[in-house]
Amino acid sequence: MTGATRNLGFSLAQGLARRLEPDDVVYLTGRDPGRVAESVRLLSGHRANVTGEVLDVSDREAVERFANALADRHGGVDIVFSNHYARVQPGENAAEVIDGYVAANNLGTTHVLRSFAPLIRDNGRLLVVASRAGSLRALAPALHGRFENLQTLDDVDRAVCAWRDVVRQGLAAGQAWPEWINIPSKIGQVAAVRVLAAQRRAEDTLEEAPDSALYGGLIHLGHGEPGRFRTLVPWR
């Protein structure tokens, strides 16, 4: 569970800790060591074991090391929630915050997908928490092509970073990008899951899985891809 030390992430970790078996382990991760330790303390005594790990998802090598460590300890994983989110405050200058925002929210997501998708066991789940803003209908039609027909996670990263660079240069409004940077960021997250689903669909079991339901804030989990990789918001 990334982004697991507050709000939705903490509640999801708590739900897993309550519902899983005593020999299961919930790994609760976050960037702040103090919040990680406090979250583990608050969840101690639940049914499953809860372990805290300090993890900065914007650091690709750190994500890879953590995934390799879990593979060595357990041989694989059953559930991954990619829930991390670097927030921006009202009034902040988008050009000044965009680098860190994209590094955590978008590149962090593709880091998690690359490292953890190969570890998902049969009948496991890999979920990326997004919002209604992740639908192309929230973006000007002229920009839809930037996120359509992407073939690899590297393609997604390049599309997102091209938008990031435009924002950094203060040119986004002139190219019809929305002022709210959350919209293209969430679209990039959903695009990443769609790419991964397309890549893995042929080798995954295509039996219909039970629908998943999470709610809180702007999160909307409606449409799902077949198999274990699920897009959590409608694309159009």
C-alpha cells in the first residue's frame, strides 16, 4: 500500500489489516518515517500483521529494491494499492511545483507498476487509485491524442513529461491544457494502467473478477479491465 499513512490510504490499510488472515502481512508505506511509525502503531493489534516501510515512490531504484525485497521474503504479492498522492495547495504556482508533482504522482505510479506487476500472484489485484479527473472527457478534445494509443509505460512517461515541461515553461494555457494540474496527471495514471492491462491481458487469466468498490473524496471506481489489472475510472 503506497500513500498509506493518512486519509484513504490509511483506511484501506486498516481494512486489509482487519480482514486478512493472521499469517498475512500488510506493508504500509509512506515517505515520512514518523507518520509510517505512527500508522503502524495505530494498526497494531488487528488481525493481519502490519509492517511499515519508508518508501519514496519518485525514486525508481528505491521502488525496485522494495519490490525485490518482498519477492525474496514472500515469493510474490497478492494485493497492491498504488495510492500515493503529492498534494498541491490552492494558490501555488503550477510551474514551480510541477516537477515534484509529476515525479511522485505519475512517475511514481509507473515505477510501482513496473516493479510490482510481475510479482502479482494468480487471482491477485493491482489497483491504482485515481479520480473522475482521469477521464479524457475532462481534457480538451485536441489533446486526447497525447494519451491515446500509447504502447508502453515509457510512452506514458514521455507523454506526461512533455506536458510537465510545457507547464514548467508557463505555456500550458496557450496549448489548451487545463489550469488544474490534477487533470492531466490523473489521465496519465489511468493511461498507465490501460497500457499495462493491454500488455498483460494475453498472459493473464481472463475470468471475470468480482467488482471492487472504494470510495472517498473524488475517487470513482466504476469501469474495470478484464483480468487482474483494472482501470478504476472511465476512460471516456
